Amino acid sequence: MTVRPLIVAARHGDGYVVIEPYSWDLGCLDSGLTITIPAGTWFDVSVPRWLRWAFDPHDPRYRTAAALHDTLLIANWDRLTAGAVFAEALRASETPIWRRLIMWIAVSLYRFS
């Protein structure tokens, strides 16, 4: 598996702002299906306060997945498809499978606001 570079983002309030445009190929590299997140896009890594002991919302491995997920939801993608892209980005950042599964279920089935 090729590990993709993480998104470049700066902390801003409770979330992050994308510093450089970031592109992600759906499915596999060079698939021709690309999502681009423009610089200046704000996103967050939503983790309920009671779970932050196990899932640090500022872990850099989660930023790319969160930015992709939030971008897709803003573009009116359905929650399950956006969740699948989220899970793939977590896999590419080498997040352990048990953690990916819990996070995928959370973003696919629930809305933390």
C-alpha cells in the first residue's frame, strides 16, 4: 500500500484550515476520480468529549480523512459514501483497523455537533 501524504492544515479555533490545495484520488491513485480541497477550507475532527481519552481529535493521522469527509458532506454526498472515503483515508494514514472501524461507524451513522 502506498501511504499518501497528509493534508497540510493549520489549527484554527476548534478545527483546522487547509493551507495548500489537496487532491485525493478515489479508489486508487490515478483513478481519474479526484476530490480537490481548496486552500482556505475549514474542517474539524469531531470526537465526542467523553471519547477523547481514546481518540485524540488533533492526531495528524485523522486530518486528511476529516477534511475529505467534511468536503464531501458539504458537496451533498451521502453519509455512507463520505464515510467510505473517510475510512480509506484513515487506512492510507496507517490508522489501525480497529480504530478505523470505530471511526467509520461513527461518521457513517451518527452526527457529532
